[in-house]
Amino acid sequence: MGELTIWTYDWVPQGPRGFVRDLRLRWACEEAGLDYTVRTVPFDGRETNHLARQPFGQVPFLTDGELELFESGAGLLHLARKSDKLMPRDPAGEAETLQWTIAALNSIEMVSVPWWFLKISGDADNQLAGWMGMRLDQLESILGEREWLAAGRFTVADLLMADVLRVSDVRAFGDRPATEAYVTRLTDRPSFKKAQADQIGFFAAADEKRAEEGAG
């Protein structure tokens, strides 16, 4: 369609670096060999300064020529349609990839994110713990039987599921060796390592720029 642009914040604090969700789109582009650029919206005022492109004031969003997409899952599926490295082209493989991509967002992350927010707010033994444990145990059973989630190979579903699961508090929630091996295998991929390093380096450079502006 046109030039791929991944939009993220111009700066974030140390804590979220390496986990801001533009990394998902960077990783997908690296896996697929798709050229992309990174552009930014200001972190300061983020609640309102880019609502025309992201109605919830979040990042990332993706532009592909004149096409604009918000939500990381939607961006990943758009990129997957550009490369069979991310999603097979046969109907069965594509359907399986789609279902597991949605499952990562709707069955795992839907539980893990609110559980994590409650935990860091001081409620470690919150009411979502049992639900999350059940979901992670169910996934552990599946990952104990297969190397990949869909189509017998790496797909965008694995990329997304690994990104959901790699949060340190989620990884430490119980002993699930198959899941841990899965996350380790995915995050050892060169494309993930490059995407993560690029994001961390991007925000580190923003530190220097903010320091210079503050000094000036």
C-alpha cells in the first residue's frame, strides 16, 4: 500500500521500556523483513493529543500509506496479511493463526493485565489470581504438547502470545515449564532481540534529547 510507519510515544519512563506495545509491530516487521519507520506522538498530554488516530489515547498505531490502524492486534493481523512468514496462506493455517491471535488477546491478556495492575497496586492476592492461574494452566497443557500454537510453525499468534506471557510477574506466577520454555524460545529469536533493543535504544535517545531541552 505504501510506507509502513509505526507510531509510539516520543519518550516513556524506564519501567515500561522494552514492553511498550509498539514492540509487537517492530518484531513482526523484523520477522517478515518489512521496511518500516518509527514516528512519535508526545508522551506528555498523551490522554488527548492523538485521539484522532487512537481514540483511547494509546500507542501503538500503524499507518500503511493512507491506511490507518489502531490497536496492536489489528496492526499485527494487517502485517500478517503482508507476509506468509507471519501467517500461512492456506485456509486452515490462516484460521488457526487467527484464532490463537485472538486467544492471546481475549483469553490470556484480558486476564493477565488487570491481574497485574491489581498486583502492582498492592493487591498481590487479588480476586483475579484464580482465574489467571486457570487460564495459564490450560495454556500450559497445550504448550506441553506442541512447539507452536498454529499451523505447526511460527506465526504471528506465537509472537503475540509470547509478548503477553513474557511480563516478569506473569512468568513468575506458578511453575509452568512448557510455557517458560515457549517464552524463552520466542524471545531468543533474533528479530525479537533486535526489536526490543531498538525500542530501548529509541527511548534512551529520547532521555538525552529531554536532558538537552531541559538544560536549554
